[in-house]
Amino acid sequence: MAAAEGQTSSQTSHDKASHDRTPHERSWHEIVLQTLKRNDIRLVPYVPDRVLTTLIKNIHADPFFTTFPTAREEEAVGIVSGAWMAGLKGAVLMQTSGFATLANVLASLAIPYQIPLIMFVSERGTLGEFNYGQALVCRTMRPVLDSLAMEHHTATRLDEFEFIVDRSIKQAITTQAPVALILSPLLTGGKVFEK
């Protein structure tokens, strides 16, 4: 997708963006699903989120995955960490506001015990966000990741997305270090607010 097309799709809702794709172009959530499978990531606990709804439904529909909602993001991280110690790879799905609760579990579990935790974080708090709390968390998320020396990438373009996801998963597993993949509204279309 050309840069200009990426900018155009960022100005539309998620649904319209998926209709504007060419027939051979996969959506961001299809890329996540296929890349998780290709890397044998079978366990996917999540905290429900509107931006991630299609991805969550597709993961539930695919018998390859074991997936379920959790009450909190720390719970999902603990489940994936325990599964890794038992030989199963996992990823966690959440939104930006949920990340705000994770500094302790990342610093005391995932990082020191070398858990290759794959986190997909739908980004709220930017590009038209109305909720001031979301905006505050969004501004602090990357500094917290940096202070933990934790690898993170913000995905904004569909044409780079599969490469970023696949290589981030491979690096996390090889180096046994967690990674956060931040899904920008430029990629996903973000949360659409109806009037």
C-alpha cells in the first residue's frame, strides 16, 4: 500500500478501511492471525476491546488457538508466562488503558524470567481521542516500555505490518524477551465514536 493510501485509510473507520482494500490485500487482523499460526503461537488470552473484536472472533473460530477473556491484563500475562514455562507459546491482546496496569508484572515476571511475551496493544488516547484518561496512558506507555528496556514497535502501515509482527515474534522467542506491538489507529482505523 502506498503511503498516500495509508493516510487515506487512517481517516476512515475500520469497517470502511477493510472495504477499500484490493481483493488480494489482507487486513491487519488476518495478518495477525496467520502470523501467530506460522509461529506456533497457540494460546491467546485477552481483555475485550472494540478495535480487536474481529481478531478476537476469528481466533475463537479457529480450532488452532486456545483463547479466552481474562478479567485483567496482569492475569493474561501470568497465564502466558506459566504456559511458556510449560512449553506453550502465547500472546496477549489488550488496549492502551490496560497496559497501565502492567509495569509490575513485566518488571517482576516477564522480563527477569525471560518470558517471550507477545503483547498486541490497540492504541487509544491519540488521533481524536475524547477520553482524557486514555490520552494520559497513551503518553506514558512508550516511556514505561523504554524504562523497562522492553522492545516495542508501533505499527502504522499495512505494507510493513506482517514483517514487523513476524520478526518481533521470532526475536522475542529467540532472545526470550517480551515485546509490545502497538497497533496504531493509522493501521486499525481505531475506535469509531458514533454520535
